[in-house]
Amino acid sequence: MMQEPVSRYLSCAGREIHVTEWGAQHGKTVVAWHGLARTGRDMDELAAHLSARGYRVICPDTLGRGLSQWSPQPAAEYCLAFYAQLAQELFDQLGVKQAHWVGTSMGGAIGTVCAGGLLLPSMQARIQSLTLNDNAPELAQSAIARIRAYAGSPPAFDTVLELEAFFRQVYKPYGWLSDAQWRRLTETSTRRLSDGRVTPHYDPAMVQQFISHPDDYLIWDHYDAISIPVLCLHGVESDLVLPATIAEMQQRGPGVRGLLQVMEVAGCGHAPALNVPEQLDRIAAFIAAAD
């Protein structure tokens, strides 16, 4: 039976940030950061898997998502630079000297910016390894446009079951999830509106990132500065991370230094759900080797 995480609230850069923490008694730490319109509870299976293997696993809700505060300054704060600042303060407040980083999509980009050390030099030495779940230093513009379109105008439904049906459709590229996992994904990312309807649990203004910071996800310079082991899980059917980009990753930065591993994940697009043994075991083995 899956253990229950501890729920914590921190003040980072003046904003309330919610995290779930697994295996707090362990000394070695993993930070698992979710994707653009998701919450830290997406990492439950991974966190349970790693905490059972002796890791403390910290899963934040990004500013504007889940139970974290919404930004009062969307154009300025919904961007990778501010998210990295939140990560640095999160490390400080939780007493994390070093950690392995696992990031899905946006979470991987935040990890890349932290591990590169160009914006926050002190963070570079604090990241021991970096796992990118269908994330790369350059993303397909057509896919960004698709994500921006649905994320900026989240639908509302009369019932939670209708919202679950929506999630099952829009997140079909995640690959296989059990019925129980779909139900938990829904219940941990639902908020009720003032008219009683339900909608995804995030601030629609977070898409300001793509308007005010149009090149925020073009981060080759940060990737090139990384000198730690990197594992990239690539959804074979992903429309966000293209094969040509994976090939370029192998020819520069940690790739050219022999530090990059790529796992092609069949049956998934953007992004693998990190909930099946093949994915969980590969990440656990990668982190253990980096230790």
C-alpha cells in the first residue's frame, strides 16, 4: 500500500508554496517537479518508489498550481527565472544541501536552469543528477501553441466525472494509467468555481510565460553548462520534443561529455506518466548510479 506524504507550506520569494514530502527520515534527497499545468501529486508513484529505496522525495506545486499561491504579478513571476528562485529558497528552507532532480516538461526546464548555474551559480553544485521527462532545451513551437491554447482557457464542468473524462482525453499521451490513477489525478488537480462547476487546479494566467517570455524554453546555453549526469525520457510520440532535438542534445553539453542517457518510451507522447515499473526502475537505477 502506498504511504501517504506529508503536506507542507513554505514561504519562498514571498509566495506560499505547497510541497508534498515523502520519506523525510532519509538523508539522500530527490526533488521531483511536475509539468506546466499539473501538480506535485503527479509524482506520487515515483516518490513512493524512490522513498522505499532510501530517498527523501520533495514534490512541489509550482506557483499558480495546485495548493500553492497564485502570483499577483503573472507577467513577472510565471517564468523559469522566478521558478528557479523558488527552487533555491525551497532547498534552503528544507535544509537540502544536494539533491537529484527529476522534472516533467516544465519541471525539467526549471532543473536545467538550476543545474546550468548561469542564473543562480550556487545552485549548480546542489544538483547531483538531472532527469528530464520529455523535456529538452528547445521545444516544438507547434506543440507550445497547442498547450498555450488549452491551458490558457481551461474548461469548466458541472461534475468531477466530466472533468475526469476531459483529463483522460487531453492527457492520453501520458500512456497507461489505472482507473484509480486517473481518479487520483483528477481529484488532486480539481478546483471548484464560484458557480459550483469544477475546473483544473491552476491559474490560467500562468500562460503569461509564453506571452511575456516567448523564448523562455529556449535554454541551450543552460544545457551546455551542465556537467552532471542527465537522463532524458523521450516519449516516442511526443510532439513537443522532436527527434532532431534529442540528436542535438547528444552532440553538445552533457551529451558531448558522455553524461547523457536517452530512454525512448514507446506508447507515450508528452509526457510519460512515470507510473510503470520500466520508467520507475530506470530512473531509480540512474539516480543510484549518480550517487
